Amino acid sequence: MRTLLTTVPGIEDIVINEVRELFGDRVITAEVFGSSSITGKVLVSIDGMDINRLRALSTVEHVIEVLDIKDVGKSMESLRSCIWQLNLEGLLNYYTPNTTIGVLADRSGDHEFRSPDAAALLGERITEYLSSRGIKPLFNLDNPDLTLRLIIDQDKCVLGLSITRKPLRNRPYRRFNHPAAINPILANAMFRILGPNPLSRVCDITCGSGTIIIEGALMRKDLIFLCADIDYGYIKGALMNAREARVDYLVDFVVMDSTKPAIRSGACWHCIFNPPFGIRVEPLSGISTFYDSLFRTLRDILRSGSSAVFITVRKSLARKTLAKYGFRVVGERVVEQGGIWSTIFKVVKE
């Protein structure tokens, strides 16, 4: 059985590693799907897999059972030909006369058609296919029982059945949401990039609603965490979320200005954070001053040889300020979130 996993573009390799961690030798193939290495799609084939186990993956947005894959050209004619060649027999394994169907199309590449065109043609093909078997299709675009997804990337077309009704980024522990909260999938990936040493303290000095620290605590019970933010309301919300996730016993919560640290020097083995002005907040005139103060704090609270991971859209400013305070960049990756391309840095304090 082939399965398509969608994720944040830029962390496909992390998804593949998590799949191999979960399924081990049962993984037959696991590869990025599409025309580039940053598509947000991973195609996997796993021997004897219970597809619902894929819901446990922390770096995945949606799980889609693949029904068929075909080649597609750029024209409407080639799209129609592709859709009519797709094998729909797998649909009958899930469909009953009372089942409602939804159709979604996701297109990327240079084509003469749009995603709505592809969705309309797929709906037409499903109607024809089921009608030929004496079944009247029931479509419901708002809350269907089954959602068929057509994913087109350049010259490849995938038809799949969505196993996840809601995005897996909707974590059940998130009772409180920061206005610029990071996607938990991306937070989880950042923590995997950090790879903290056992029995060490991991600090988030701009923690907001605590997402990064909670994702880390859910993975690693052999660590101590510190969650700091200047806003008492955010710290209160982060504590609420940590309690909901049942990891609050691993986390210390501190109300603190990240530019004027209230913790001792060298208190952190590792730092991981999503600074303000990183993804969704518009820049202010004092951004350079803020970054200077932030990385000075990072230098002070980190032990020598310790590592930090953070995400920002201000990569040039970050590189300049990191060099000023004696940090060595050991890794960079570009990721996409909410239509914005950002950079995840991994650095070491010299």
C-alpha cells in the first residue's frame, strides 16, 4: 500500500526519518514526491501497514491513501485523459450508498488548468464511475464522509483518499493559542534538528504558548525544560497547554524579558525558539536592536559548546548578529509556513 504524507515544505527528510523510526524494517520505500526536494509531500510504501498508525506521526499534516498515480501534461485535454485513466476501484472499499464524498485538488507547476478545474473534472469522473455501477453519488463539500484528493505536481498526478479528516497539526493540547503561534509540525521538526543531549536543560526564551517546548517534552522525558516569555498571560497559557499535554512536570515557567535575562549565565545546555518578527508579525523599526539584545542573551545563558535552533525570516540580520556574539552556524534549511519562506538555523556557541 502506498501512502502520501503532506507536511511543511522543507522538512521532508525529517518526515522520512520519523517514518523509519516508527516502522523500521517494514518501510519498503520512502521518498520525496514531486519535481523538487521541497514539495511538502512524501510518498511511502510500508509492508503490512495499518494505515491508521500513520496518524501518530508528529511531522505530518495529512495522511492520504494512494489509489493511483498517472502522468499528466499541461493542457486541459491531458488532465481529462489522466483523470479518466485513474483507477477508482479502491473507492468501493469505503463507499456505501449513504456515504457522502468531498473532492479537493492541489496543483503545483506550469499548467494551463487550475486546481478548481481539476476538482470539477474529478467530480465528473466519480459521478460517471459510480453511476455505471448503479450508485448515485452524494457530494458534500463541507463535511463529507470521504474526501478524495487529487494532487498534481508538474507531470505527476496522484489520486488518494484522505485518512485524516482534520490536519494533524491541530494538537489536542492547544487550549491556548498565541496570536503568532508556530505550527506544531514545524516546532516538532525544529526539536528533532536540535537533538539535545540526554539529561540536559532545553530553554525557549520567547515561548509564547509553549508549543516548541511541549512538542519536545512529549518526545523526550529525559530532559528538563524552561519556558520563558515577557508576557504573563502567555506564560499562563503555556502552562495550561503543558498541563493539557501532561508534561508540565518537566517544564519550569518564567516570566522574563528575553533581552534582560532573569536566569543565571550558562543555565541552558540548549536553546530553541521562534523569536518575534520571525514568521507572522510585521517588522518594527527596532528589529536590529532587538536581535542584538536577543543574541547577546543567548550567548550569556548558553554553556560553551552548546547548541541552539531558531527560525526567522531575517536570515541576513541573524547571520550578522550571530557572528558578532561568537556563534558558529552548523546548519540552515529553508522552510515554508503560511506562504512565507523562513530559515531554520542551528548554531553552536564557540
